[in-house]
Amino acid sequence: MRLHSEIVASQLALLQKEFKKQTMSQHYPVIILGAGPAGVSAALTFKEAEIQALLIEQQPTCGGQLAAIPSAITNFALGWFASGAEAQLQLQTVLAKSNIAMLQAQVHEVRSQKVNGETFLPTLLTLECTIGNVAEKAKLSCDYLMVATGLSENKLSLSPIDLNAKVKYHIDQDLQNKRLAIVGGGDSALLKAIKLADQAKKIFVIHRREKFNARPDLSKAVAKLSNVEILLSSEIIALDGDGKIESITVTSAGALINFKVDIVLAKVGYVPNSAAFAKVLALDKHGYIVIDSLFKTSHQHIFAAGDITAGTVPRIGTAVGQGMACAASMIAEINGLRP
Ligand SMILES: Cc1cc2nc3c(=O)[nH]c(=O)nc-3n(C[C@H](O)[C@H](O)[C@H](O)COP(=O)(O)OP(=O)(O)OC[C@H]3O[C@@H](n4cnc5c(N)ncnc54)[C@H](O)[C@@H]3O)c2cc1C
């Protein structure tokens, strides 16, 4: 498996190198933003239709949220995966085998501008990428943009600011004899509690609602762990300590309680990666991109698919299907096949 992943990584590196020669050209028929399951699925569909589509991803490799899935994936009809990393490797393999190059770049702002006196086309205004060791800024435009930028972890915002920076979103240390507070009540929070229970001395799971919104099997499993204390209808309101977190203040059933903890791990949901489009697209009140049944956004030349879209079911299968259907809808539009 390891050898295979190395081969895939080197194939991708070669593609990226090849690709760099063309990177700075200004205009593309299609740009796909985000190489998670939705973006990669769309890239394959454009490739099949022989339409040039530039795939842009801010991370060094494709996969998006797959990299963050610690447990087995058992709800994808075409196969089960031991973990997100295994599914990610599959996505990388498909990309490499299809000879689809990916440009590593972060897009900060998308606007709509007149290009060559033509209609208003999507323009990626501040696109930062590294070519070799040099950080470059490019301005690219395209006839059609597909947004598949997915979700990112939500961050806690607590006082004081210096301790807020000590809140962890991933555990990278030994938990022997440590007291851990996990904030959140979804799958990610409970999976962490279950995984870390035999390492930590004590775990508090703090969730602001009356019930967990995690899978029922996870809620049952966490309730059985002897060193895990569940605090429902509870909210962490402050961090305390001198240079490091030593305790937390929690409101629980109207009372203020202080718990001694060594580490706070936040798993407080996900937010849509839509800030770059806020000036050009209609978003719902939570920041998700509003689309119609053809995956078209409020902009005539911008489409969107996957977790970033309002009202979707945020799953791998949905993202893969939407990525393909969105690309097919764009291809119909590009080829003038729309009734
Ligand atoms: C802990 C966890 C467990 C999960 N378990 C399951 C499961 O068991 N089964 C299941 O079906 N689903 C599961 N999911 C959900 C699944 O991973 C997502 O639904 C799926 O990855 C969505 O794909 P996507 O392509 O829409 O977005 P993403 O996977 O979020 O990919 C978006 C990509 O866009 C990139 N991007 C974002 N902004 C920019 C920018 N400005 N410039 C350039 N690139 C950008 C990101 O880096 C990312 O690579 C889980 C998710 C998590 C976090």
C-alpha cells in the first residue's frame, strides 16, 4: 500500500511539474475550484468530454475532507474503505491514472469582470500559488467556474485570546494521565472520545444541545465508557490558566462549573468555504452556495456542487454524484445543448 501511494504521489508531482509550464496563461474554458470528491469527479467528466478544465486545490494533494475521516467508510455503495486515507489514496490514483494535473493554489477572491469587452465572466482575482519555490500571484479568468470548495472545521472563539490559541482541533500529543475536554456532539466529537478513552485519564464531552447529533451507535458507545463524563445542555464559556489551559468554565443547567483540564479539543462542526465568493454569489444564511436544479448559482457562469451547496446531504456519494452531474450540466451549456 505504501509503495503504491508513493508511486501515485510521484506521478502527481510529475503532472504538476509538467503543468507549471502552462500555469500562468490567463483564460481557461473551465476552472474547477477544490479537489475533493466533487471536484475530482467533475474533472473526470470534463476530461471524458474533451473540455479543458483547470483543477485548482489549495492543499498539496486531492481528497478534501477524506483526509480527516478516522474511521471506516461503510456507506459508499461501490466499496468500503478502512479509513478516509484509503479513500483519498483511491482518489489520487484515479487522478494520476487519468493524467489530470492539479494546480496547488489558494483562491482568495472571485469576482465577475468583463473580459475582452465580452459578458461578465468569473475572474479569480487573488490566486496565490507556489511555482517551484517562488510564491506567485496570478489572475485567471474562465468561461465557466465550478465551485467545489467543501467545508472546513469550525473554530471556537473563547477568551482569553492567548489561551484560545491553545485550543486543539487535532490531537498530536500523549494523553497519558491527561484530562481532556472535547467540545461538540457530532460524529467527529464522539469518535474522538471513543478513540482516546483508553489513553486519557478523564474525558469530558461538552455539548450545548439536549441530545447528541451523532450517529446513534456512537452515542451508545460513548455512554458506556467509564472515564467519559457527558455534559449535555452545557457550553464552555471561558478558558483559565497561566500560559497554558489549566481549567475551563462551563455553564450547565443554569450553573457555572469549573473543571480542571489539560487539553481542550474542539469538534464543533463545519463551515462552508465560501468567503471567496461572498461578493459574487448568493449564499444562504449559513454561507452555503444557493444552486438551482442544474447546479447553477446566482451567476450565469458559475456552477457549484458537493458539500458547499445549500441543502445537500454532505456525503462522499453525494459529492461524487453532484460533481459529475454539475459538470454534465456545464457541458450541456457550453455545447449549447440546453433547450
Ligand atoms: C470526520 C468526517 C467523517 C466523515 N465520514 C463520512 C462517511 O463515513 N461517509 C461519507 O459519505 N462521508 C463522510 N464525511 C463527509 C465527506 O468527507 C464529504 O461529504 C465529502 O468529502 C465532500 O466532498 P466535497 O468535494 O464536496 O468537499 P471537500 O471534501 O470538503 O473538498 C473541498 C476541497 O476544496 C479545497 N478548497 C477549499 N477552499 C479552497 C480555495 N479557496 N482555494 C483552493 N481550494 C480550496 C479544499 O482544500 C478541499 O480539498 C465525513 C467528513 C468528516 C469531516
